[in-house]
Amino acid sequence: MLRYDSSGKPFIIIRDQDQKERLTGSEARKANILAAMTVANLMKTSIGPLGMDKILVDQDGEVTATNDGATILKNMQVENPIAKLLVELSQGQDDEIGDGTTSVVVFAGALLEESLSLLEKGIHPSKISEGYEKACDIAVQHLISICDKIEFDKEDCSSLIKAAKTSLGSKIVNQYTDKIAKISVEAVLAVADLERKDVRFDLIKLEGKTGGTLGQTELIDGIIIPKNFSHPQMPKQIKNAKIAILTCPFEPPKPKTGHKLDIDSVKKYKELLEIEQNYFKKMTDLVKKSGATVVLCQWGFDDEANHLLLQKELPAVRWVSGTDIELIAIATGARIVPRFSELTPKKLGKAGMVTEKSLGTTDEKMIVIEKCSNTKTVTILVKGGNKMVVEEGKRSIHDALCVTRNLIKDNRIVYGGGAVEISCSVALNKASKEIKGIEQYSIRAFSQALLSVPIALASNSGLNSLEAVSEIQLKQMKEEKPFFGIDCLSKGTSNMKEQNVFDTLRGKIQQFLLATQMAKMILKIDDIIRPTGQY
């Protein structure tokens, strides 16, 4: 509503303004920081190989048990806008890197916690943000200076396996890290172009099957469809298959408008039946004429069509998902055909073998398409005692796949176990002594925030966190070696190089940048407007 004051200046009256509660300035900033700290403190217990899992129950009663940061935050259904920003932060790390989704949130929360004391000293949020940005630049340059390179090729991929094992250490599959890490590396190398440093991630399919244990997870050279052939008498194995991919249903055409058909005599019924059978016969004849030996259909078909396909010796699979159809089309070189009349021999895909197998301990069957002609496509079949274990196993393997992909793109590594955070913290403390002005306070705060990750690692491992981190700090400063970290698994050495605990340089830099950007964004928010009672 527009109104004018005594001097004629216009102002707006917002409806229901008296029912709003508004926080501004330092109050809003403190509320934002406390909200972020609450989420970060929740995630701290999930860091490291001995981190705790969280059980998440959705509105339908479905249970998810996981310690994957992105999954936890995504399923928490938070309402606070600052907490939602941290959910997006974790998701951004997951989309770009695939690992480090928990530690990025913990680090961002620690930066905001440190900024709280700076705000109480009267330092302006903009100055804190500038200091954090400068500290991040120094930390990134230090990371580059202390990184190592790992060498690998398709014949010798032991270094990649060691890195994949690091990402699996805190997961549900940690009993089978050797096997799962090897499977993950082999899957990535199968679809990687090492010369171009490119990985076709869309050619790796993760499929789950209830039954057995996670240790029975296997890598299959081909594509798995969780379906079976539409008729039990169809052949279970087809060699040198020519595959027709159809997105049109095996059924007579239907009018698009409302219609009514009266059948009031036996003759009319027989005529209708004959017309319907002719439609089915024409469809199957077109498929047979194209030279196809296997038919994959996105839609279903009734018993009449199924019977005709069996007579024509055309093994068929119905209700194939759109994602699977696209992957099969890429792998076999097939064209997706929307109409039977458009099906030609050139649009068929080729595969060395199509087999119906029973891969679990249940009666369910799966179609395995192997030796695809166009591209190398692989499937990791994850097995587990129940659906919840299978899903967590798939999330764990996804992290290992992402780590391997990142190393192929950039083979530089830093050492884990909190070693790199402690090393950067030491470097920032030295740098802050050479910087004059208010920025030095922000740089020291950034340095202290970096220690939140090793402190959480030590705490989750049952160690005296402050004592353990202080000891490693002194050791790094004394020996000037950046690979001493927290001995979470009590192996008797804090040398992460000897323990083969790696992080990718690319992932760690992304983690620092994202956390810093998020902290800067939240520090600059100074106004919250919400309906009363929802704050």
C-alpha cells in the first residue's frame, strides 16, 4: 500500500507487517552463525574411519543409515535457511569432487565459530571476509607447494587403489576395502581415456542386489538390467546379439479422444480380434525383418504380443527404464526407435552376449549385456544382506569412484589424517606474523579453524584431541614434513605416507574454496525477516 508522509515523500506499508519478527545487524549475524555451528557440530561425529553413522527416517518411515555427509544433510529436511545453505555446500562438494562432504561442512562451521569472537572484538564482517579470502589463497598456495604426485597406468594401478582405500576407510565396506577399492579402480580405468585425462562416468553403472554380503560385490564387463525375458520359454542366452531398442508399445493404436465401441454380435467380436492380431503380427514382422535377435521395450506388452514374439523366436524384455535404454544405446551403438515403421538394420545395436542370470540369492533374474560393440561399459553389482546395506554400499563405492576419477584428471595428492590441515595451519600462523593490520586476526582465525578437522578425527578415535593435535603440530614444525597426521587406526605411526592415507589435491583445494565462500556469504547476511512464531 502506497502512502505519503507530511513532506510528500512516498512510503510503502506492507500488509501484516505487525505480524513479522525481524532480526538485523549483529543479532541476525549471531543467529546465522549459531545455526551453522549447530549443523557443523552434528556432522563432526561422522568424520574419519571411526566416525559414527546417522539413522535418518523419512516421512514414509523409510530408514537410511549412513555417515555420508551429503546424504545426511539432504535427508535432514532442515527449515533454517542457513542450514539449507550448508546442505547446498555439501552437495556442491559432492557434485564436483564426490568426497569430503562432511569435512567441508565442519570446516565452514569452524570458520564461522572463529568469526564470532572476531565480531565481538568489533572487527567488521567485511574485514573478516577479506582476511578469510587472503588466508584461503595462502593455504591453497601452501597445498600446491607440499603436494606429491603419484604415477600409475593401466598395468600398475596400486597407487590408485591406495587412494580409493582411504576414501572407503570410514564406510560400511571397510571390512572389504581391498576388494572394493580394486573393483572401483578397474571400473574407472575401463572407461577412462588416460591420454586426455577424461573419464566417462556415465558408462559406469551401479546396480544393487539383495542377498549375500558386501564382500561378494563384483565387476561385470557390460550392462545389467534388473529384468528378465518376458516369456519363460524364451532362450536365456543369445550370442552376437542384434538389439532393437523400442520406445513404442506392442499394442494397437488408441484414439486420443474419448471413444466408445459397441460389440453386439459374435461376428463383430471376431472381426475386432482379427484386426488386433493383424496389428500385432505386423509389428513383430517389422522387428523380425530388421534382423533383430533381441528386443528391449520401454513399455509393456500383453500376452498376445508376448506369444507372437515367442513364435517368431524374438527374446524380449519389457518395462526397461529410460536411463537403462540410453546407456544401452550408447554402449551398443543402437538407435532408440519411437515407431515400428522406422526400425531398420542400421538402427540395431550389437553385443557379444545377452544372458539372463540369477545373480543374487533370491529367485529374481537379471539381464546381462556383455561385450558391447561401441564403447566399454561396466556395471558394479553391489550385494548386501538388505536394501539399507546395499544402498550404503553404493554410496561408498561412488566415493571411491570419484576419488579415482579425480586422480586421473590431476594426479597430485596431499596426505590425509588431518596432516594437510595441520600443515596449512602452521603455515598460516607464520604468514600472519608478517602481515600488519586487522587481516592478521582473520588469518589466525582461519588457521585455528583448520584444526577443527584433525581435532574431530582424534576425538572420534578415542584420543585426547587437543594433546594429539598439539603433538602433531610440534612434530611438523620440528621436522618440517607435512605428512604427519592423526593415527586414527592406532597403527603405531603418525606418518600418513607410510599408512598410505591420501587425499586428492583437487578435492582439498575445492573444499577450502567452498567453505571460505560459504563463510563469507553467511557473514554478510545481516537481515532476517520471518513470520512470528517460525523463527
